[in-house]
Amino acid sequence: MFILPFFLNIYWLDVFTFVLFYVVLAQGLNIVVGYTGLLDLGYAAFFAVGAYTTAILMTTFQWSFWSTLPVAFLLAIISGIIIGTPTLRLRSDYLAIVTLGFGEIVRIVVTNLNITGSASGIYGIPRPSIGGYVISTQKDFYYLILIFAILSVLIVYRLGHSRIGRAWIYIREDEDAAEAMGINRIRLKLLSYASGAVIGSFAGSVFAVKMTAIAPLSFSFLQSVMILLAVVLGGLGSISGVVVGAALVIILPELLRGADDWRYLIFGVALVAMMVFRPQGIWPPQYETEDEDPNDETEDLDGSNTKAPEESPSL
């Protein structure tokens, strides 16, 4: 990926840049949907929080790009807690409706506020700089979002292989059983929403300075659906699968651009076929299981070692 810009023209470099944007967004949503099993149809709202926070602070208050990131993360955490709190007792369709409403509320709010530029959005967002070097070319932003994508993958990987990640998976598999085993369901759900929101705002902040202009149409319900599609298509809970899903969601329509009006029909038929013949996703997660050897020695209560019985009576 680091040497890819030397072999691509400007058009395909821009396409792969948006692939990396979707990798970051899909990794954040993978925490909520893939690990915790909470269906979120309003994830673009967190994308909007990061983009508008960076845009407002840089244009109205003349902040630097890097100083806007902590504020964007904080507001994203607050947004994640706001959406997470009323959904603690909701599941399946009811949860999806609430998150869909949250995403539409954010879009309508930014459409009607003066500070967000109303329906016209915010224009003239300055370019970020590192020292005296201004990040302005297409290749510069490709490498910037590539670094952010690598960071997001590492963060999600570490979270997924930690005790927190295992607790999220237990909640996804059986919420009542997880709570009965002592898992704090409320705290971990809020943590899941907050973690996903921070990664989503990450991509939003970079998106704002890359485009130098943002508008509410960039954060519509369709955007949330495309991000969710990347997660489901690649494989729920699979980091590698989410990367593949994000690439397909962006690249496949571009490859079919020569088909004109038929390309979205072909794309839709391909997705339906994918869900029919491989519903687990292209690259589903591989969970490691430890098989117990029946000949292993087990320790009795008195401290002595005995061999496990060869056959166990059925329940």
C-alpha cells in the first residue's frame, strides 16, 4: 500500500484514498456491529461529528488541524454515550430504528444551524500542515489516511483480543448469559459505542481537510448503509474481512462505471448473490478453540492429580 501511489494515476489514487476512508469507518462500525452485535444504521452521524468539529474550529476559530482532533474525539465520545444510553435495553429492529433516528437527527441539525453553514455546508477549510510542510497533494492525503487506517486496524485488533473484546463477543452471542456471568452489560455497551464513535470521527476530521468543503449530503443515511455493507460483506467481527469489504464497496462500482446506468443493478445483484451463497461474509473471523485432551491430568480438590475418565456419562 505504501508503494501503490507510484503505479496509479490521479483517478485511481483518489479511489484508493476513499477505500482507506471506508476501511477506517468500517473498522469503527465493526466494533459496534461485529464485536458487540448492536445494529447501527446511523453511524454516519459520528463521521459528521468529526468532520464538522474540525471544519468549524479551523474556519471560525483558526485552530490547527491537529489541535481539533482531541475535541472531535471528545464530542464523538459524548455522542456515542448519548446514542448508547437509550439503547441499553433495546435489541434487533428496535435498536436499528433508534440509531437510524439518531443519524437523521444529526443530519437535520447540521442542515439548520448557522454555525454549520446550513444546507450549503462549510467551505474553505484550510489544509493541515506538519511543521512547515503543508499537506495538499493527492498523494499526501493518501499517505495520511493510510497511516490512520493502519492505526485503526491496530486499535481494533488489540481491543478485539483483549478482555473487553471477549466481553463484547459474549454480549453479542447471548446478552442475558453474559450478564449472568458477571459482565457489566451497560458499561461495555457504552464503551463499544464510544470506541466506534472515536474511530468514525477520526475519518471525518481527515475527510473535512481533504475535501476543503463539507455539506450535510455527505452524511446521509445511504452513507451509513454503505459502511454497514462493507462490514457485513467482509464478515462481521473480522478485521481482514472488513478491509476487503470496504475495498469492494468502493472499487466494484468504479470498475462497472462503463456499464452506465446498469452498474448499480449489477452491483446490487452481486451483493444479493453474495449474501445468498456466503452469508458469513468473504473473510469471516476465525475463533480459536481449545480442545481438551481426555487423557490430560486434572487436579482434584485435595491437590492430587488424576486422569480424566475416558468416557463421560451423557446428561
